[in-house]
Amino acid sequence: RKEVEQDPGPFNVPEGATVAFNCTYSNSASQSFFWYRQDCRKEPKLLMSVYSSGNEDGRFTAQLNRASQYISLLIRDSKLSDSATYLCVVKSATSGTYKYIFGTGTRLKVLA
Amino acid sequence: GAGVSQSPSNKVTEKGKDVELRCDPISGHTALYWYRQSLGQGLEFLIYFQGNSAPDKSGLPSDRFSAERTGGSVSTLTIQRTQQEDSAVYLCASSLRWEVRETQYFGPGTRLLVL
């Protein structure tokens, strides 16, 4: 089982739609969580950190469920420019040190 | 201010040759990370530096891979005797500190193709 798992998609949604992605992680000692966005052939860029209480940034809402070990990202009122791959990232303690584990990403395509 | 820069942006090499990839982190960032992204795959965490020290090298794929950082700034990732399976995009990132919630800023990557 992968440490961080995501549905690869693609999710094809019309403009204006609401779309949600989930990501599960296996290490219960994971400490911090992030969503990154990666455009085709570009480097990943931080979209938002994910806090235990949930957090919102404009049209984007992130949630963390430690009991079930998953995080989610909700995008409301999708724009064409939201088309990208969304990477779930978990910072986990392992063997006395820490590692950032990236999921393989969920591809989103917003259609006109 | 300048972001993370990497060089070269593209590298084509022959199997068996050594390559050296360079990363210039954001000025003042003490933590530096190396990742590898193969076609259609997620990012694979290779190694990180706190200052000049790499606490855990277990993420490096084989002993052909090594990395160093000097002066708390520039880092180089060296791949000796390259193999075709080393072909990937090598991404470097930096963050201000090695803290739980520090944001990583990525460079544009070096696309390595081993023929």
C-alpha cells in the first residue's frame, strides 16, 4: 500500500462546478499536510496547508480527518484555470527523521 | 526576490556517464530538498538538507546517487554511471526552515534523459 494515495482521475468537470478530491495516508504519525498544484511540465506550487480545524482560501477548502487518515480538497465554482494536477503531500516521521511524501496526483480538467 | 533555480534545465547523457545537477535555493533558506519525478509518476523524495547536513540519505535510489551542500546554499546532486531508469525530472525545493509547516518552494527542475 502506498503511503499517500490519490485517485489519479482525470476529473472532467464543467466550468462552475464543485469538485472534491480525497487523499488517504497510511502513517498515523504524520504531522503536516498540504495540497500542491502542478501544471503540465511545471514545478509544483503550494496551494494550501491543511489544518486540523479545516481551512478555506477563496474557492478552495481543505479538510483533515485524522481518525480516518484522509485529507480533502474542495473547489467551488471551478474555473478553466483550475485545470491542473493536484498533489496531496504528507510530512511523516520515519526512522527518526522526516520525509515529505507526495501522492501521484489527481488530474482535474475544467471544461468550457 | 529570486526563486529556486536549477541548472541545467535539460541534460541528455549517455548511459554510463556521470552527471551533476545544481540547485540554488532561495537566499536565506536553510532547508533544501531533492525530488525525482518520473513520467506519469508522483514525486519521489530523495534527500533533504538542514544547513549543510543531510540527516537521512535512505531515500537516494542507489549508491550511484550522492548529494552535497556547501556554505548552506548551493547543492549538487550527482549521479554516477547513469542508467536509463535515471531519466526523470529532478526537482529541488527550499524552505526557510525545517519546520512542520514550512512551505517548500520548488525550482523548475532539471529534465534528465539517459540514452
